[in-house]
Amino acid sequence: MKRVTRPLIIGILLAASAGIGVRAFYAGRDSGAPKVATALVTRGAVADVVAATGTLQAVTTVQVGTQVSGTISWLGADFNTIVHKGQVIARLDPSLFQAQVEQARANQSKAAADLDNAQVKVADAERQYDRAKELAAKQLVAQSDLDAAKLAVDLAEATVRSIRAQVAQAQAAVSQAQLNLDHTVITAPIDGIVIGRSVDAGQTVAASLSSPTVFSIAADLAEMQINASIDESDIGRIRPAQRVTFQVDAYPNEHFTGTVAQIRLQPSVVQNVTTYAVMINVPNGALKLKPGMTANVNIEIAARENVVRVPNAALRFRPTAAMFTALGQTTPAEVRGVRLPFGRPQGRQADQIRLKPDPTATTRPDPTVKEKATTIDALFGPLAEVETEGRVWTYENDQLKAVPVRLGISDGKTTELIEGAVQPDTAVVTDITTGAETTKTATATTAASPFSGLGGPGGGNRGGGAGGRQGPRP
């Protein structure tokens, strides 16, 4: 292998350094003129939406449980089984409850026999009392004997009343035992489809504290709901009957629609973040949507068709004094902080939203009125129209010019133009790169050159520099 000589290495490094210098020279010369980036004002549709996530669920879902404890002896339904109201879907082992019914009926029979015996004793005591009264009338018995006969009648009648109560208790025990026996047969409470099964045949269920769930039945999957969580910053813009579009991961190329049905006023706070549940009705005639799917929801707050749209990048653009200097212009009053023609201040405050006052609203509630808002219209009134006053910049004849505009709704990329001296296909400025910024970038690129760390004559530690390690001579 041939060894590289020191003069050859120095020549290569000098050539590379010269190339970098020429590149930096032309980059600096090209950066003298500012670069103006623009975008076109267009015409089309704009929709203001609130994005959220939610979970699909059936409109009505019934948890079918058992009211008695026992062993599952038979299951008549499984996942995805279509059931009808009153259909038997499970049975528990009835032997224990049948024994309880027989025992309760035996107790009832014994109470009935005791009642008959007590009634016979009452009849006998009444006869004894009648005979004692006849003898007492003829003064053949003492008054104490007559009182004792009357007491025996009263005691016998009290015994009859007590045993009648026992008979009623026995009848109630029979009814309770029979009801428990009937509860060993589990039927479907509604027409629907089984979407959950929690037990298997032979499993023991205990209903001592709460009713264990055996099946979950959805009433009708052709109509479903989305339980969407809306942030508190957006809940004020949600109203019933608003149009909703959403997607699910199972069908990424399809868009589904629905409508807002209910705005629940119960807040949910998780890690200091407050959200509200919004229920969205969704038709599901094709049965593509399944319970539990995650839906990426877009709630349409307002929509405009065939309007002039301004790119949001142009609305965010804020020129600096350095940009005007690079363009050879005098810094205008708008950049120095003078108020806009529409009366809006400069800077970020120009993007603040101003709501039109509702003409039907009162400025101060009447303290004499005691009526409370109970209807949906009273709880969620109409939305106020939104307007924003801002500014865009045009670049014509090498001049940067401010154009005040009045804006409407935005879809995140473009904003509706309500008023302003710009028309469709007008180019508006989104960014300006001055020469100083370009030169600074070129300088940083040169400083980061991979050759900057290699030694030339008198340079680094490698390549044969004056202070470097000498290679062997040829």
C-alpha cells in the first residue's frame, strides 16, 4: 500500500478550505436580499369544530343478575345471542328452594291445625260460660265461678287471634319460598342482544350483599351513543342538536355522523382537569360500530360555505423592524405599537375573541322574578357570533403593506374573512427571512464543517502539521 506524502495531504486540505470559503462567500452574497414566503387567500368551506374522544355504548344496556344465591345449572344464552323479553336465559339449581317451599307449606298446615284447635276451645269455653250464667241466675253457683268461665272465653279468643297471626306468617313464608324458587329461573327483561356473560354452568353465585351480574343485554345496537369527554374550556360552545362527525380505529377510512343529544352537568375532575360528559346519538344501521370502541369526535360548532379564507400562518406573521430595514422600508406605525384602524391593539391581543352581545339577554336579572331555568333552551341558549379583528401583510412592488381584516370562524388552518381589502388568490406574507439571518446560518454551517478540526500547516495533531506527528518519509 502506498503511503500518502505530506505535501499531498496539505494540498487536499487547502482545496477543501478554499471550497468552503467560496461556498460561504456566495451564500453571504445570496443572503443580501430578504426571502419573502407567501400563501394565497382562497375561497371555500370553513368549519369550527371541537375535537374530543369518547366511547361507543348502547343506548340502553341492562345488567341481568340473580336475586338468590345458588349454583348455575343451565345457561340458555351466550355472547351475541338475540333474546326476547320473558325468554328463559339461565336456571339455578332449585332443589334447596323446593325444600324450603315444602317446609313453609308444612308450617302453614300446622298453623292451620292449631287455629282449628283454638277455635274448638273457644266454642267449649263459650258453652261453659253460658251454663255458668244460667246457674248464676238461679244462684246455684258462686260469682267467682261465673268470672272464671268468662276469663276462659277471653283467653281462648286471644289464643285464636294469636294463631291466626301465625297462619298469616306461614302463608307469607310460603309465598317467599315460592318467590325464591321462581327466581331460580332467570329471564330476559328486554328484547336485545347479549353483549356480556359473566358466569358459566356449574358456577356458584352469591347474592347476599349485591345482585351478581349474569348477562349484559343491549336493547338495540342499531342506535348507539358516544359518551364524549369535553374539556371545560370548550363546553360553553356545545349545544344540543349540533352535528358530529367521528372516526373509529376499526374503520380508519370511514366517517360516521351523529348529533349531540345531552350535555350532562356533572363534572369529572381527574388530576385537576375538569371535563363534562356529552352524549351523542349515533345511527348504526349497518351494525359496524361495536360497544366499547373509541371514537375520535369532531363536534361542529359553526360552518360556512363558499367564504373567503385567510391562512392562519399569515395571521400569525408579525414583521419586525429588522425586516423593514432589510427591505429598505421605514418601519410603519403598526409595528411601533399604534392602534389599528379597527381600533384593536397590536401584538397577541389582536387575536383575542370578541363576542357579539345577545340582544335578548338582560344586563341584570330582575330580583323579583323567582322562575328558574328548567328547559334545555334556558340552560343552553344560542351561541353568540364570534369575530376577531387582526391584520395580514401583502408584498407588492417590493413593499410590505399591512391590511386590517375582520375575521370569523376558523378550522385551525384557515380563517373566515368577513371584511378586509384582500380577495381570493391574493398573496399574503407568512414569513420573511432577512440577509442577517441567512448569513448567520451560513457562518454556523462553516463553523460546523467536518474539515475545521483537521490541521493544515501549523494546525492539528494529524496530517503532518508543524506541531503534529511526522509520518515516515518515503
